[in-house]
Amino acid sequence: MDHDSNLRHAPASVGRWTLGRKLGVIFAALAAMLTAIGVIVTYQVASILKNSQQVVEEQRESSYTRELLRIARSIRNHAALHDVVPPDGDTERARIVQDLLTDARASVAILARGPGGYDPSQAEHVEVEERMFDDVERLLDTLDAALAAREEEARIDALAVELVSASEALHEEMRDEATRSLDALHKHGDRMSREVAMLVGAAFAILVGLTWIVRRAIVRPLSTLRDGAARVGAGDLDHRILIRGTDEIGALAAEFNHMAGELGSMRSGLEARVKQRTEEFVRAARLASVGTLAAGVAHEINTPLASIASCAEGLERRIRGGTSTREEQAEYLRIIANEAHRAHEITSRLLEFGRQAPGEKVEFQLGDLMREIEVLLRAQFAERALTLEFRCDARLPHVLGNPSECKQVVLNLIQNAIDASPPGKPLRVECRASDGWVTLEVEDQGPGISPENLKRVFDPFFTTKEVGKGTGLGLAIVERIIEDHGGTIEAENTGHGALFRVRVPAAKGGMT
């Protein structure tokens, strides 16, 4: 990968419609919507408040005109001259009429003045009210003057009736205006309800539109970027994010695609280098294995070959010198034959170690196999003055394997334990089952295995025995057989000897 490409790569440019501008437009739209709703609602509330004040004022005026009408009717009932000033000079009724006239003028003054000098009624209605107020005041003044001048009864009755008629007309006008203002308030309330409903619908539509814009312009690109990062993080370095905009998210997606491409190039180069190094390592390991195998074979074969050559040369010299006896010749030939058999054993064990095809597998009982081996080795135990502590579960499960190979494993482990055990010491062999596995343990009372050799005991041609007493292939063959059976083998020091533990899977449903 060219490292200068990072220096040449220019950051992705951001277009005119940046993320900040998009958010600004969205917030401006929300602010305009809220401002419009506030202005309209404020105006409608103010209009309803004005209409409410008008209704209250009209109701107040209607109550005063009702009182004025009651006073006018009382004046009509007491206004006749013969009722007001009787022949005996009683002026009580005249005083009552004067009081009623005073109350009527006070009611007209209150109606004309309005609530604190302000009347929310319409201008044309105010003009009608003022004209009626003038008519009522004029009739009150005329009636008062007629009573004072003791005019004719018919004249006073006519003025009183006219006052009642004017008061009734004023009361009807006030009552009609109160009804109209109340109807107007109801209509305004209905109109406000419709407008508020329209505003709510429009606001909802605007919010839905803004939500769609936010989802399309911000949420969806971020989700796509998140999913792309997850896929790249999972190892799909060929994945690329589709760039839909020129804002900051689009620039980030472009940078992400560039990063993924760089990572893909780095991984391709790294895989190529790893493949090359792996091939080199495998080749070196193969050569090292061949070298180790060759060195082991040469070391193991050279010893018996050297013995054969030495015996042959010595025998030849003695025969030529005429000093060889038949007994010496037989001894030399016996040594040569033994060493030749030993070389044959080494090559046979080597071929066995290199054999890849496992033998035929059947279900068998490991306990039965152990009892056969115990009989075979009984004489050897007696010869070395060793005792065998053999324990095996009564209901040990069957195992699936090659009985001959498994017998070879057990014999090899026990033979090594015999070689390492001093006379008079016990040797423990135990078989047990747990959790679908069959475990075999062979423990001796020997010196144990040194820590530096503990990890090498299963290496081919490694042995701690004296020269000529071991090939170093026994435990390597044991490990291969156990692995072919799907099991494991491990070695450890117990503090008073060495312990080898073999675990193989039990056959499914196989019980004694």
C-alpha cells in the first residue's frame, strides 16, 4: 500500500446545504408555526374578551332599562293631578312622583355614562341609545314641568303614557342588543374553535413534514452510516455507503468509504504477506521436521550399525590372525544379529509412527483389556519386585476404538512406569468414567520428569533412557493413537513420581 496516498487524499467537501442550515430551516419553520399560532390565538382571545365585555355591558344596560320601565309605569299610575294634589292639600303623592322622576333621571344618567365611560357597543347602537336617552330625558323634563304647572289631566296622562312607551322602546332595544351580542359571542366562539382546529391540523401536518425531513436528511443517513460501520467492523471491507447528500453526513460517509478502501487495501496486502510468511514457515517447519527426523534416525541407527561394524572388523582381524575360536565367532555373530534386529525394530517403530490410516474401530470394554495386560505383565512385576495397584470401575462404559492400538498404548505407559519405578514400590493403574469420558491413569513412584523435559516427552526421538534402551518414539506413537481416538494425553509430576492421564470419549450408549 502506498503510504503517500494518505497525504494526497483531500477531505470530502461540504455542499451549500450543510447540516446546520438544514437544522436552521427546520427550527425557523417551527418558530414561524408557533408564532403564527400564538398571534392568531391571542387575537381570537382578545376578540372573545371584547365580545364578553359587550355582553356583560348589554346585560347591565338591560337591567337598568328594566328598572327605568318599572319607574315609568309607577309614574303613570301616580301622575294624575287629582291623585297627586287632592283638595285637602295633601302633597304626599306629589312627593312620591318627584322621587320617581329623580330615580328615572339617575337611571338614564347611569345608562348614558356607560361602564366607567367605556361602551364596547357598536357605533350605530350607541347613536340609537343616545337618541332614546334624549327622548326619555325630554319626556321626564316635560312631565315634571307639566306637574309643576298643574296642567290638564289629559295632558299629564298623555305624557306619562308617552314616557312608558319610550322606556319600553329603550328596554326592547337594550334587550335586543344583549341578545345580538350574546349570539355574536357564540358565533365568535364557534369560529375560534374551527380556527383552532384548523391550526392544530396545520401544525400537525407541518410537524409530520418536518419529522419526515429530519428522518430523511439526518436519521436515515446516520442509520445507514451506523449499519455500514457495523458491517465493516464485522470484516466486510468491500461494503460502501451510498452517499445521498453533500452535508456533513455525506462528507463523513465519503471519508468512511475512503477509510474502508484503505483498510481493504491494507488487509489484502497483509493477507498476501501472511500467506507468503505462512508458506515460508511451513516450508521451514517441514525442512526442520525432516532434519529432526533424519537426525533422530541417524542417531538411532548409527548406534547398532557402529556395533555391527565394530564386531565385524574385530571378527575379521581375529580370523586373519588365526586367533579366533568358534565360541568368539558365535559371540560376535550373536552381537551382530542382535544389533541388526535392533535396527529393524527402530525402522519398524518409525514406520508405525508415520502411518496415517487408523485401524478399524469397534466398541470394547477397557476394563477387559486392562485385565489381559495385568496377566501379561504379572511375571515382569514379580521379577522387578513391584506391586500393582489396579482399580477399575465395575460399570465402565465401552469405548469406540482399535483394541490392538489401545493395548499398545497401555503397554507402553505401564512399561515406562516399570522402567522408572525402583524395586519394592507400588505402581498405580486406575480406570474410571465421568461426564461421557473414560479416564486411564498410570502413576509410578520413580524420580519423576524434570520440568525442562516435561513438555518434550511426546516429541519424536526424545528419551531420557540410556543409549540403546529406547528409541524415543514410544510416547510419540501413544499420543498419535490417542488423538486418532479423539482423546487427550497429559503428563505431570505428582511430587513422588510421574503420572500419565489418558482421556477418551465413551461410546454412545455403551455400558457393560
